[in-house]
Amino acid sequence: MSDHYPFTLNPLPYKPNDLEPYIESETIILHHQVLQQRYVDNLNIALSRYPQYQDWSLKALVAYSDTFPPVLKNDIQKYAGGIFNHDIYFNSMKPGGSTPTTETLQQINQYFGSFENLKKGIKLSALSVFGSGYTWLICNGACQLQLINTANQDTPPLTIVSPLLNLDMWEHSYYLQYKTSKEQYVDNWMKVVDWNKTCDLLSCVNKRTNIQ
């Protein structure tokens, strides 16, 4: 993706069928090539009317969306938020998944007690999402790992926290394959997670304070 308007669709970091059987290629293609492309197109349409924001990065647009005119603010939250959230979702996964490194596991144990506790916490958080939204693993303002949920295409407050990975709980992320079985979707998503998307506790603050 370009760093500013006009934005383009980021390629997937794997082939659409690489996450099978846990997430089928049909879902990935719909999710990325159709729905994510639609977010990109709609964001470009929205920004075409506001040249003063066309040199802003995607992250800056999302982080400071509350400062925009009301009509643009709504479009930024929906479309820029959708792109930002989905990019993290697609990059939170890898074929075959991964296991935490020793350093990652130490952080997980420090804040969740164990790797199993983290996975249980993610599942409980994801299944508690009402309607559409995401469950996130973030590095919070104290540079501690934490789980939070956001609704619709809202993003975590990027001037305060650093997102590490997320789980998309919109129906389009699972319905073709799992229908109403959110629990099975979450369990199988766990098998393709790249668990090493974790926070460098020293760079955590820098990521938030240098949003451009």
C-alpha cells in the first residue's frame, strides 16, 4: 500500500489457500480482494474531496480521525479503520501458525500467567463481541500486554496503545465456512496465528508518539 492517498490494496503475505483447512481460500479471497478492496476504494473517494489530508498516512488518519470534519470523520472511521484493522488481521496469521519464542512467552506469562490463559482469554473476548468487531492483543500505555475489544471498524486508540494482532469477528471472516459456529472459527484461527507479533517494550512508546 502507498503511504498516503491514493491508497492501494496491500497484497496478502501468503496465498489465499495457504491457511486451509482452518480458513478456506474462498473466505480469504472474499475478505481481501473484494471487501478490503472496497474499503480502499471508498477511502480514496472520501479523500479526493479533501486535498489537505491527502499526504496523511493511513495510521495518522486513523489516529486523529476525531479532528476531522464530521462527514469525513465518519468515512475515515469506517474505511481507513477497515483497512488498518484488516491489514493487522491478515498479517496476524501465517501458514501453519507459529509458537511463541522464549522472549515472547516470557511476556505472555508475565501478563496472562501462561500461553493457555492467553488463548482462553482471546476466545472469551472474541465470543463476547456483540455484532461486528475485533478482539485485539495490544501493548497498552504502560507497555503491558492486554486484550481489548472494538466494535465495527473502530480501532484501538493509537496514540495510547500499540496493536499487536487481532481476531476479526465480523461475519464475513467466518460465515462461509463456519456458519454460526463462532467457537469453531476462533479455535481454528488459533492454529494459524503468528504468535510472535508482540511488543518490543522499549519501542512501544515510540510507535505511538511518532505517528505521521
